[in-house]
Amino acid sequence: MSTSTQQQQMDQIKSWLLAKNPEMQDIDPDFDIIENRVIDSLGFTEFILFLEEVSGREIQLFTESVNAFRTLRSIQDNIINSTAA
């Protein structure tokens, strides 16, 4: 997968999160989206389904640590970039 495709996927993810949180202007790659309640427990399942759609792969929650979803950088490293491998 090309770097530009991965960046497009990350842009989609960031846009989705911002749409769910209109009071936010931007999300830093290292901002903890769980701790700061950008995603709450009810929205987490919807977010996982969205990540599966964007990444094109099924995400096994029992395999992935919650830390894989904590920041945009960790999502890129653990979900998006691992799809390219």
C-alpha cells in the first residue's frame, strides 16, 4: 500500500473523529482520544467498524490492545501500516 493511500486513510479517520466532535478543530497524532473522551465506550464499537471499513481488514479486538486505538499515531502504526505488511 502506498504512503499516499495510508495518509488518505488517516485523513478519513481524523475527519470521522472530528465530525463526531464538532467542538474540536484538530487532533494531534499523539492526543489520547480515549482518555480525552473523543471516543466513548458506546462509540468505540462504531469506531472499530469504521476502522475495518477504512483499513479493509477485520480487527480482532481480543488480539489488539486498547493501546492500538489510543492515538492517531498508534492507529496508524498498529492498524493502517500493518495492513500494508
